[in-house]
Amino acid sequence: MVLKNNRNLRVIHRDAFKGAMGPGVLDVSATALTKLPPQGLESVLVLLAQSAYGLKSLPPLQELWSLREAHLTYNSHCCALLSWNTHRDLPINPAWSNGSTYCDESDPSASVQRVIGGSADTTLLMDVPFFSDADLFVEDEGFGNVNFHYPELDFCQTRPTLVCTPEADAFNPCEDIAGFSFLRVAIWFINILAITGNLTVLLVTSTSRTKLTVPRFLMCHLAFADLCIGIYLLMIATIDLRTHGHYSQHAIEWQTGPGCSAAGFLSVFGGELSVYTLSSITLERWHTITNALQVERRLVLTQAASIMAAGWLICLGMGILPLVGVSSYSKVSMCLPMDIETPLAQVFIIIILLFNVAAFVVVCVCYVLIYPAVKNPEIPGRSADTKIAKRMAVLIFTDFLCMAPISFFAISAAFKVPLITVTNSKILLVLFFPINSCANPFLYAIFTKAFRKDAYRLMSTLGCCKNKASVYRMKAYCCEDALKSNLGSKNKRSGAGMRLADMSQQSHHLKEEGELT
């Protein structure tokens, strides 16, 4: 039955082929069909569905008992058919349901059974001179001019060969989304950690009664960006769990559907906003410390809001471009923009990678400049300076661990010289890509004194940890009185002494915000 090039054909009734012996060849190429009938396809030997882009799912595979050849639109459908073909154990033709099974051609007893069309004991047959030369008998497969061999009635048949095109390519190998079993476990642990940590930061920061400062404002944006990465990983992990073992049957529906587009947008938008916000936080720290004596030059909340508004526009643009044809999220099962077929898409990927590399350089340079600024010049080598240096080293190392491996392999792939397969790249995407999203809420918020103070205050309103909240509240009052006393005696100090006092106050403020300790 040839329905090729019938571009207005959208539906074939589910019972159109029910009860019919045939068709043997079904050609639905270049049609608008979205699905094939779920029954009546048992006799189809050849299925042609090329350029049938709407046909994103196959009928139940057990209905394609007789299929020998398939030329389809999507290579994932061939993955599903070939995987099913290696496990199917059904009669070649359902018209003769005689209990035939598939067997190994290398089994000599199977050859004898095919000759006599039965399941007799071959040991007894070999004792009979007439059957002793089994190979000769198999070659003749008859007696004189009469052929007693009916393959369709054999109890043991050779497993049929299935030819299918297009074959799997480098971007879509025949495997589940996670690829490796250990990644299937790791992705759940990582996304739960990222979502829990960043939700905690957003909850505590947004409900805090403390005045909203620039660092806290930036921290909220960082937590939201990292939360997007956690949600992206949760979506990927959920689909992988639902399609485990049979992803190929659902690959096209997932990769071309709205779910994959949403996941891809979250990954790009969240990842780039996180990188942008990290750079902004680091620049704000450096600017505040180097201008400790010039209060009027410090960043205020309105300026920080303008900076983040620009960042949101840039990152939204990066996330939206693959949705409008610049690269694509549907190229791979992880829903990342890996399509570099056009020069515009290639430029887009290179710009994203250079953006990440530039952000990492900014973070490194700023921390290198911050350390000598906060180091006490009068007491070299003191333990507090060592602690600050270690903390900065941890921040830089986590950024490097997150960005360096992915940027290196991605840049090589962007220039069409891939150094890693898509299967192995999933290790980078699951274990390295979300490192910052998991570490940031702890390094920049949860492990800091200011956050613990806000957390205890929040819990005290719920009836928990009231004693701890009282202790933090008392410390805050004492610090405020001490700062007022220092401000009252400011005009009695020399210029150098005033700078040292201001630097000390600024260092104390940063420590309270959790930025240095």
C-alpha cells in the first residue's frame, strides 16, 4: 500500500487493517501522519516512513511481527526496532501459530529438526544410516523431486534479520538518557541537593527581617539561578526513570516536545545567570573593599538592581535563541544546545563558552586583588589571613572544576573537532556542570554567620531554637554599640589609623555577611 507524498494524510483509522492479510509493504513517506494503526500490521514486511516528521512514535512493536525492512525518519526508531528484534520470540507469520521458536543456527540439532519439520530426538536419528549424514540431508532438503520441508511449520526457526535506516549517530546513540547506571543514581542525589540548598537560601533570605543589602540581594539571584539548574536535572532524571530500558521509543516525543525545550531553556538561562551573578558578587566584593574609605562610591541597591536587570536580559536572550532556530535543544537527549550545523549556531555556542571563560577570569583576578587588600599588614601570616586565603581558594577551585572541563571539550566540539563522545559527555554534564549549583548555596550562604543568624530567627518564630536566636540577637546589639563607639572616636585618629579602622570595620561586615570566613 503506497501512500507516499500524500501530505494531507493525517490519520489512518485504527481498524483500517484489522483482519486483513496485508499489506506486505506500507509506504507512508512524506505524509502528515502522527501515528500508525495500533493493530493489523502483523503482515507488514517493509515499512517506509521517510520524511514523515509528524510520525514521532511507533505502534506497539509486537504488532510488527513480520517486519524485515524499515526506512524511517528518525534514527531512534531504528534503535527501538533493532533492540526489540534481538529479543522477539514470536512466529514469523501469525497465520501459523504452531509454537515455533527461534534458535541458534550453529546448533546442528536445529538443522536436523528443520529438515524433518519436527522435534524428534536427533541422537536416535543419527543411529539410523539414512539419517547419519545430516549435512547431506540438509543440503538436499527433500526426497527425489518431492520437498517435505515447510519452513513456516518448523518448530525451530532462524531469528529473522531486520534492516533499518537511518542508523544511530554520534548525537543520538542507542542508549538511555543517563547512559551509565552510576549517573542514574548520581543525578538524583545532585538535583535534590541543589534544589534543597537553594530553596533554603531563598526561603531564609526572603523572610529575613534584616535590612536587604547588596550582597543579600545578589545572593537571592544566585540561589534562583542555581535552583533552575536543579530543576533541569530533576526533569532529566524523571524522564530517564520513566523511559529506562525503552528510551528509544520515546526519544523523538521527548526531544521535540515542550518538556525538552523547557529543560534546555532552564539549563542555559540558569547556568549563564549563575555565572553572571557570581561575577557580579565577586566584583562587588572587590569594589567595596578597595573603596572602604569612600562610602559614596560603594554599590547601592538600585545600582545592583540595574546590573542584575541587564544580566537577566542577556541570559534570557541566550536561553531563548535555541527556541527560535539558533542552535536547538532537540539535538541530544540531555536537551542542551549542541546543534552547530549552521555558522550562526556555531557562533552562538562559541559566544556562550567565551562568556563563561571570561567570567571565570574575572572571578580569579578579583580574588587575587582582594586578598592583599584584606590581609592585615601589621601581623603577617596570622591565622585569619590563612583562613581567608583558603576560602578564596575553595571558591576559585569550585568555579574551575565546574567550568574548565566542559568549556575545553565544548570549544573543541564547537569547532567541529570533538574530543569526547556524547555518551562520555554525560559524565561531565551530570558530575561537573552542576557543581556550582550544589556548592554555591553552602559556600556563599548556609555556611556563613549571617545566614545562620537569619535561620535561627526564622525558626524561633516557629517555636524552635529560641535560645540560639536570642544569643545571635544579643551579639548583634553588642556589635552595633561597638561600631557606634568607633564612629564617635573617628575624628581623633590620624589618616592612616582611620583607614585601618575602616578596613577593620569593612572586614567585620564582610565576615558577618559570610563573604570571607
